[in-house]
Amino acid sequence: MLTLNLLGYHCPVPVHETRKVLENLSQGDIILVIADDIETKHDIPLLVERIGAKLLSVDEIAGEFRYIIEK
């Protein structure tokens, strides 16, 4: 599983970087996105839906949001 650490970055960087990585993955690949921007709670699920990927889980741990996404 590929990990994309976006801690410290704010909108629109986390969504833009997540989109770039997802575009280069193969169907069925899984990525873990770690972010601390609260806006990602809204933006990442929208991105995943828009590009036809699948959001497998979302967890919040000590102010960090962890998204597991399958392309």
C-alpha cells in the first residue's frame, strides 16, 4: 500500500496531490492518505466519488485524518 503523507498542507494541496497519485495508480491499487486539514473530511470523499474510486475507510487519530482509497 502506497502512503501519501500530506500533514501540514492545506486546501487545495491535499486534494490535488491525492488526485495526481490516484491518476497514476492501476485499477485495484490501494493508497493511504494522511492529512491534518479539516477540509479533507469533505473534499477527499468528493474526489473519490468523482473519479470513480472507492473510499474503504476514514479514521481520525489525534487530529490526523487517514483515508484508505482503492482505485
